[in-house]
Amino acid sequence: MTEKTVTNHIDMDKWLTDNNITEVECLVPDLTGVARGKILPREKFSTDRAMRLPEAVFGMTVTGESPEDHEGYDRVFGFTDKDMVLIPDPSTLRVVPWAQDPTAQVIMDCVDHHGKPIDFAPRNVLRRVTNLYKDLGFTPIVAPELEFYLLERNTDPDVALSPPVGRSGRKETSRQLFSIDAVNEFDPVFEDLYDYCDLMGLELDTLIHEFGAGQMEINFLHDEPMVLADKTFFFKRTLREVAMRHGMYATFMAKPMQNEPGSAMHIHQSVIDAKTGNNIFSKADGTASPIFFNYIAGLQKYLPAAMVLLAPYVNSYRRIVRNGAAPINIEWGYDNRTVGIRVPISEPNARRVENRVVGADANPYLAMAVTLACGYLGIKEKLQPTAETTGSAYALDYQLPRGLSEAIRELEDAKALHEVLGKNFVDVYLAVKDAEHDEFMRVISPWEREHLLMHV
């Protein structure tokens, strides 16, 4: 039995026994997309045992602080620091390939004491959105393309980051887009990565070298959103571990180095009819359907308000700059990588939309949820897109928020997205982002000391 066939709690117990598991990591993806949870000895882990964790793990900033005196936050959490119940999802059961002793990891769903889903847990937000498609008789399909940097180990946050040394004993100093030799510089890292991912059933597709020095991109095979969000969550955790074992760091920061391009998580998305299996973006004659253009228009209307989930940190907006190899607006076009919403050339049954706005630092559950929410609203509201952009969209006006504070305000005003994502979730998320922005504003940067200290 492999992890791909674990579909219920009986199979799960058998799998743990068959694989001689001695320890189980019970994982809860938080708002940042990193793992919270508990680690248990196998004999203490039971699918019938109700594990608990404070709801407040979903109300923390990336630095571990909690918002104070925020009306929405206080309304959702109250003042009692309640527990939630953790329920293992058997389909997510995987080995931990790097553990010394036989160890398993499993993602936990979060419910209250009455069994109701915690509506500000990221997996439940994604489930809420995909259920709206299900109510229409549709199934969304996604495929993320995730960029990242390999970096030299750096334990001092005041020192600028730099590419790692490869097999040749040298660092990259020039752009090596699509270079096979540049990828081969890090063969030992990627050999372990593919071995680990194969053991975990993550089904990686292609690996390429991107524009930046030490910047790579991994592509996943398409599937339903929860499946891909889980795989992306596992992949990020795995890559960081592999890189550290080889004496380097892996980062999904949107903009880790000032003279290099940012990292994105482009999300390809299509929608199929649950009964027929047909792609609803195409008509029977192979041409684009009206609903395809509704979907694009939904992205155009709501992506600016969704940016605080797609570009969730102050650093994220350093990527969204003109001529920075990232979109600055919500134009759309066929096979045009300068726009925010690209339509790849494909066969009718593979017609899809690529959201190129999303940063690699985004929580995969929330990024997939909100981009699907935008498309859903386009379908429901029967919106119509602007004319296709055939030239470079880099030369056009900014149409996206320029910073975290502006993005927070955009989502505050987007009541339609509140309804789709859930008001409790939006209130908690905005409170956390407000707190993060306030924390950042108390930090004095090297740029300020360099240019303002003696000149103003």
C-alpha cells in the first residue's frame, strides 16, 4: 500500500503499521502556509483520538504576534482562547523521507467541538470556494508553477543574500534562463529532492532554471485545487529541508535579492463540467465559450482586491514593479507573458487561464481559493473582459496595489469577496495583515540610514 491509496481511517492505521511508523507529525497549515501542529509517538496517535490546538494559531502574524484591539479579530476569537479539534485527512498521509526513524506526516482538518469547520483555517477557505463550484455542477482544475531561489547559508539578517556555490566551486554571476548546465550545478540537491518527492507521491513535472542567479521553477501536474495545494505545502517544506542538508537555503520570498527578479507562483486554472468531464471554457466547436470570458473578467475586476492574499507581505510588492519580469496590471492576452492574466495556446479541452500575479510567498490554499473566487464571481455576475492586450503590458499603467497597506484597504472594500471567502476569515486575515504592516513600519531600513541620515 502507498500513500496514494490511503482514503479512510482504516487504511490509515494499516499504513502506519505496515510502514513501521514510530512517530507521526500532525500538520496544520497556518495563514502563512507553514506547518503548525503536534508530533506524537505512533502508539499515542489514533484516528479516533480528538487532538486539539488553539484557534489562535490562525491569528498570528508571520513574526508570531497577535493583533491587538482589532474589532474584527476580537469578534471572531473572543477572549477565551478556545481550542479546535484536529481531524486527520487520510489522503494526505505521507512518509517524512528525511527523518532518521520511520516517521509519517499528515495534514489535519480543523473543526469546532460540534464538528463545524473552522472557517478561517486555510484548507477550509479553499474547500468553501470549491464547494461553490460544486453547487454549479463544476470542478475547478489547477496547476501551479512555483519559483524559488537557492541561496548561500546566511545567518545574519543584516547581510544581503547571495547565490550558493555549485559543483564547479563558483557562484552564478549572470542570467542562466533555461540553462541545463546551471541546473546541473546543483544536481545533488535535486536528486535528493526528486527522490523525496517521489516517496511522498508529489508527482513533480518539469524543473527549469529561471532568470535569476540560483532561481529555479518547478511545475506540478494539473489536478483539483486541494490536491495541488497540499502538494505545494509539502513541496515547500521538503525543499527547505533538502537545501539545508546540502549546506544552503531555499527561499520562496517574493524578492530575496534586490538586483534579481522576483519569484512567482503562476496558477493555471480551468473548469470542467462534473457530469460530462468537458472543459466549460470551450464550446463544442472548439472556440472559447462565453463563460471563459466571464471568468477572465472576474479576475480583472477582483484581482486588485485579492492582492493581499496573492502578495501577502511588504516584501511581496518589491516584485510588482515595472520591467521586473512580473505583471503590474490586470490586462489579459493570448500567449503574452507581460500581462497579469495570460491565456496559453492550447487544444480546446485544455483551454485555461494563467494568473501570473501570485507570488511564491503566498499561502497555496489561500492563493488558489481567492483566484478561483475571482473567476467564480465573474461567472455569477456574467462580467465581460476588456479587449485583449497584444503588445507589452509592462508599458501600461499600474492597476494593482503598490504596497501592503493599499492592498489591505482594497480587500476591506470588496464585499463580494467577503461573501465568497467567508466574513470570519476575511476579518481575521485583515487584522493579521494590519498588524504585520504596523510591525514593519517600526523597522528602520538600511536604505533610510544610507540616504536620509545625513541628507535631510
